[in-house]
Amino acid sequence: MSSQSDVHRLQVQTVTQALAAVSYLGKKGASSFKDDRYLDSVHLPGQFWSDADQLISIELSGLLRQAEARGDRLKDEERKVLSLCYCGIPDVVIARLMNYTNRQTVQNIKSRVARKLSPAGGSLADVLSA
């Protein structure tokens, strides 16, 4: 990435891929695993994970460097959840995409990521909006 426009293009592309993959939400409004039969068809292209990781590496570089300086390196699983959260994907969808049994697992990972990125506290949403 050599320019701000390249970063913006990557951001739009990554978020668009993620939202396209979960566009069924507008049809059914699935909010729990009881009514998630449409989630079985959700699939993110392989390129998404690479693009999403590159995006958070660029957009959150300061936070990631500070965390690594403290010895708090994000695991691959945490980076994936962070990427999906950054794209605005709901927890229930993240759970299905990551093959977790429920959204509580996603919430636990989000809490771990928030602690690693900001030891002062706060939710992942707070950390990302800062």
C-alpha cells in the first residue's frame, strides 16, 4: 500500500466482501442460532482474510505495535475476530463463520482482544472508536 487511496480502496473492498457474505441478515434478521438456517450459506472468499488482516495491520498499526511492545501479541484467531468486528459483522455471524458453537465465544475473544489492545479497559467497540 503506497497511498491513502490504496488503503481506502482496500477498506471498502474488505468491508464490502464481508457485508456481501452476510447480506441474508436483511432477509431474515437472524439474531440467534435458533433461526440461523441461512447462516449455512455464508462464505467469505479466501482473499477476504488476507485483505482483512492487511487492513487492520494498517488501520490499527499504532494499537498493535503498543500491544506487541507490552508482550500482548494477538493470536490468529483473535486477529480474525478483530477483522470481522472492524468490518461491522454481528457476533452471531462471526460465531458461525469461525465455527464456534455460540456467540459467547466471540464475546470472550473480543474481551481478550480489547484487554490486549487497551490494558486501561473498555470494550472492543470503545477501543476501535478511539
